[in-house]
Amino acid sequence: MICEAMSCVGRAGTGRANPPMVIVRGNGGELFEVYLKSPHFHVKKSSFVVEREWMAAKLALALDLPCAPPVKVHLSQEFIASMADRQLQRQLLSGPEIIFGSLSAGSGWNIWTEAAHMPRNKLALATSIYLFDTVIQNWDRCMPNPNLLQKGDDLLLIDHEEAFVEATGSDAEKDYQKAPWVRGAISNHTGYDLEHPLWRKLHPATQVDFQQAAATWKRLPSDAFTLYARDAPACWSSHATFAIADYLSNATQRIDEITALIEYNFSR
């Protein structure tokens, strides 16, 4: 389904790109609040922001992780012309015509903090989130920038635009951020600036089961990642979406190697 952008509510007050929230209309006339993502919202963003976000969100939902559903949003010339924010107007005019949207989860959510309580019945979820971020190379989810929302004991994953470097990064980025099955490549457990926000919540290691988390990946249909790529809008980079699909297929086949390296980090 492709939704139609109707009006702009405003820009988020957080994040480097300050993503705009817009009201969109679905095929049945229903209205939703959606946050838009674009490579043009910040000069340091990858050209493959929408492709990365799309593939990550589709995967997260398939793994039963709490992630805002992805939405394909069509931006008409009339909608863009109606923008009061001229900078945002120029950014949207840069394309693409169909943009990535992240469905708003509603009110009551706050940015996760280190003081957040992690009940024991949420440890399996936290384990799965950590494995997910490690596999997709989402090193941007870290203590200074958790990209994690919380309401009560519930969590919500946001922002995956820095993921999949192995598939869509520059040569320099690939040299710096190796694939997670390479020994020594997983570094989201050391140093405050790199540490995953849930890493400390998973200790002691006897409380978590990465094998169980990995089993969920193994149960995904063999063509799942290709289907995500095929479902992406035609105006996006098919090279990027299918490169991510190939990467995920390879990573899933090597999930036991990745898990073993994570467990090694726990033992140190």
C-alpha cells in the first residue's frame, strides 16, 4: 500500500535530521501520523537511508521485534508546494517521489535512559534486539544515541539509517566496520560511545540465551529478504535493497558464527 501525504504537522525536536511528521491517507481513506525519512534531511546521511530503513523495519517485524511499521508515502507536487518550511520543501523536492515513512506509535513514549528498569520477562526481547542490531551493523544504537523509546516496560526501535554498511557503505566505511562474523568486528560492547544501550542489561550472561534468539533468524523463510527488496518502491535503489537482501541471507547462514563471537565477548 502507498499512502498519500496530506499535511505536515511539524519536525521532530530530536535527531540530527529532525524528521517531519506528516498526516497520510491510506487507500481506504484512513489517516495516519507518519515520520518521514530522506537522505536529503541531513548532509551527512547516506544516499541509501530509505532502503536501509525499509529493509530493517521489515526484518524487525518479521522477527517479532517492537519496531514502528514502515509506510510508503507518496509526495505530490501539491503537497510539497504547500510546505511552510522552505528548507523542508527544498529537501523533499530533491526526491524521491515515494519516501519512507515510520508509523507513529502515539504519545507517552520517552527516550530510553540508562536508568530504565529491565524486568526479567523482557530479557529475551533485549537479547533479540541486541542480536538484531549486531547482525544489521546498527552501531548507531549506542549509549549516547540509544534510538530506543520506552513506555512503561515496553520498548520501541527507531532509526536504522546507519545500518547495513557491508551492503551499502563506502569502501572506507566497510574497512572501518567489518561484517559481524569477522573476529573482532563486533565492538558494541566496549566503551560508552560504542556500547549498545541494552548490553549491560543482559548481564549476567546466565540470564540470556543467544541461541534462542538466533533460532528466530533460522526460521525466517529463505526468500524473505528478497521479498522485502521486491516490495520496495521502484523509484528507490534496487541495487541497494537487493544488496541488503543478499547480505542478510549471508548473515543468516552465518548466524551461529555471529552468536559465538557475541558469547565470546560475554566471557571476557
